[in-house]
Amino acid sequence: MSFFSRLSLLLLLLIPALSLAAESNPRLLLDKMSHSFRELNYQGTFSFQRANSIESLRIAHTVIDGEEYERLEYMDGDKREIIRRGHNLDCVHPGHQLVRFYQHQQNLKSTADDPNSLGDYYRFTVDGMDRVAGRSAINLTISPKDTHRFGYRLSLDKASGLLLRSELIGPKGKVLERFQFVEISFSPDLSKEHFAGAEESYHPSHDAPAVAMRSVAAKGKNWKGQSWKVQWLPGGFTSTVANQEAVAEDDMATFTDGMAVFSVFLERDSGKVKLSQAIEGRAQKGATTAYSRILALSGQPHRVTVVGEIPAKTAQQIARSIVLVSR
């Protein structure tokens, strides 16, 4: 038997073992998931449940000449749709609230290979097989190691790695949000014409991050050389803008740990509110927490609001840590 014949036989014997190893390795599963949603062609219908509300949506996704095309249609209530056309595969764009699992996967794309990132703040457990939307799926449980983030139960398509079902878990195992495909097909015959939308379609700009940074620079003049920053963050959370240490007045900053995402908004309060009479506000729907309070910065009242997929006490602690810094 020749060398190449022996090598081919060895590879055939190893393939089942390598496949089994990948299915039992949470990090490899996450890495596969982080690529699948952007690189595969698929079409299907899914449900999204948050608190007492549930919505049905239809999604179509394809890659044409190395660029992403995606159409998201609401199946309930008023006719609405979100369309993305011609995005490069490495283009990062804001995630829509109802499909934030895409944002999770984009975050995972940059953290799945870092052994000192997600694993420091979450425990990962492969929980056997399941069946979702008629397809074999691998269950993965992601449990937080502290009280500053929520947990997840994911079901990934065994063949492709695509996320088929996701549950966001709060304290005492309560399901805060649930996303699940009802039916899905892969490699649909989709052309660019399929993604021609109505006037209300949403098309994020490739230049959005740059425009936002120019806006920040322009607004920074209001504080005469000062900016604001979040002084306390839960471990593992970093800014989504590279090397961003401080933010200009009347602007926002967004942070992620690779799974959860939250934003901090700061604006000058136009009302004549005395700080001693200011009321803190808190609301939560599903996994999304909103916390707001008035604080004094540079002698002026400002309102800080924290919105994201974090517990209310964590949002409160973040909001109370806002300080001014010199630029």
C-alpha cells in the first residue's frame, strides 16, 4: 500500500472521531455558529417571544459575489421589513432588537478564539441532541459565573452550526426571551431581486461608525476639553469602538462581553430638575433592562440611561459610575 493510500485510509478513520470531538467541544461549536449565520444561504420562519408578547418573522439570507443579502419580514401586525443589501462578509453593522442573536454571533466571532474572554465569565456545557424545525440539533448551555449577566440555552443545527433556537435565562432559571425557527431550508435559490424592498426598508450605512465618530468629535467642544466615561464595568465588558476611552457630551457608548450587549446614553437635561428631587427610573421587558437617573456633571444636570441585556442592579451600578475626564 502506498503512502498516499495509507494516508487516505487514516483520514477516513479519523473523520468520525474529529466530528464527534467538534460536537462535544463548546468552543468549536461557538466558532462554527459565529460563521454560519453570515456565510450560509438559508430561508425560514421563526418566532420571537419576550415577556408576554410573541411575534413571527420570516428571514431570507444569501451570499452573492462575497456580499451578504438579508431580508427580515414581520408576519404579525403592520407590514414591516428590514433589508440589508451588498454588505461585505466582514462588515459589522448594528443588530436589530428582534434578531439580536445575530449580534451575539458577531460578538462571538471575535471572542471565540480568545481563551481569556468568554470562558472567564461563562461556563459552557454540551447537553446532548435535540430536534428543532425538523433538524438534528446540538444543545449548548451557557451559564454566567457572576450576577452581572444572563445565561443562554442554545440549539445549533448539527450539520451547519446555525442557531435554530435560543433561550435567554434570568435568575432562578426564568426564560426571559425565546427565539426559535419553525421551519428552515438551506441553499434556497435567491437572487438580488429578492432583496428589493419598499421605501420603509432599513439599509444601514457602511460608513455609520465613521459618521458616529465624527459626530462625537464635533460635540466634544461643549465641555471645553472634557468627555465622559463609564468608570465601572462588569468584568469582561469592553467598548464596541476600538480604543474608545471617553465619549463626548450628548452621545452614547456601547459595550459587550461577547454575549450580552448594553448601551449608555448621556444628555444634558433640559428640564429644571433639582438633583435632590430627581427620580430614578427602571423598566424591563424580557431580557432588556432600561435604567435612568439624573446626575450632575460640570455643574449641570445630565440624564444617563443604560439599556441592554443585563440585570437591573448592574445597569444601576454602571449609571452611577459616570465621570468626567480630560481629553
